[in-house]
Amino acid sequence: MRTKAFILGIIGFFFILSGCIWGVFSSLQESHDEMQQKQDQVATYSSRFQEAAVAVQDRRIQYIKAVVEDLFHESVMEDYALWIKELNTYQSLVDQVIETAEPLKELCIGQEYPDNKTVTSCDTYVNNYETVMNYFVKDVEQFNNFIAGYLELYGNENTQVTLYTIDSNRYSYLDINDDGIFIGKD
């Protein structure tokens, strides 16, 4: 009887041990699957974000050629409508960057990944997002400084020229990873 109890005890112990081992491996597999899913999401959202960021960078080059290079007081009355149109297009592309960046913020900021490709994608997201936002805000500030100077010299109640307004809550200098560096601001 004792031998049977001892054998049943050993069998029970092995069942419990195998259950614990299975539970640990199952938990590890679940954690691995969750991490892989996050890495796949980063890859998907990153490609969309990169397309939007490249479009902004291309538009910024166009903005510089069409607006910044022609910012002269003598050309304000003639070119102001074109400048506003260029800024509106620029801003709409920045809006697309903001939209595509939103899911990456949760996936990348404060997260650690074992995959170097995912780490690189997150680093690229941070750098490009800060660059896009900070250059846009800086460009609008420079445009508005120019227009303010023009209005100070030539403005009157009949002047149709105004500063370009943006929502300062949505468009402001950005340090998304709180590293103290505002890429593109300086």
C-alpha cells in the first residue's frame, strides 16, 4: 500500500511539475507572440509614417523655393495668396504626419524591443516626427515674423495681409522622447 501511495505521489508530483513547466512555457510563448505582434505593428505603421514624412520633406523643399526664396516686401501684395496656398498645402501634409504618427507614439515611446529593425524604426520615427513638426513650426514663425515686419512698415486698415495662424496646441515645438533635444528647431 505504501509503495502504491509512493508511486502515485511521484506520478502526481510529475504531473504538477509538468503542468508548471507547461504554464511557464505557455506564458513565455504568449509574451513572445505579443512582442512579435507589436513589432509587426511598428513595421506597418512605420512604413505609412515614413511615406507621410517624406512627402512633407519634399513639400518643404517646394515651400522654400516658392515662398522663402521670394520673401521680399516688394512682392508681398503680388505673391501673398500663393504663399498662403503653399503654407496650407504644407500644413495639410503635416496633418497627415501627425495622424500616421499617433499609433507609433504608444508603440515606440518608453518601449524596448529585442529586434534591431524595430528599434531602428522607432528611432527613425522619433527623429523624423520631431524634425517635421519643428521645421513646420519654425517655418511658420519665420513667415509670420516677415509678415509682421511688413505690416509694421506698410500695413494699414486696407491691407489684406495677415499672419498665418496655426493651433499652438496641435503645432508646437516637439521633443517627443523628452531627451532635451528639439530636432529641427535650431
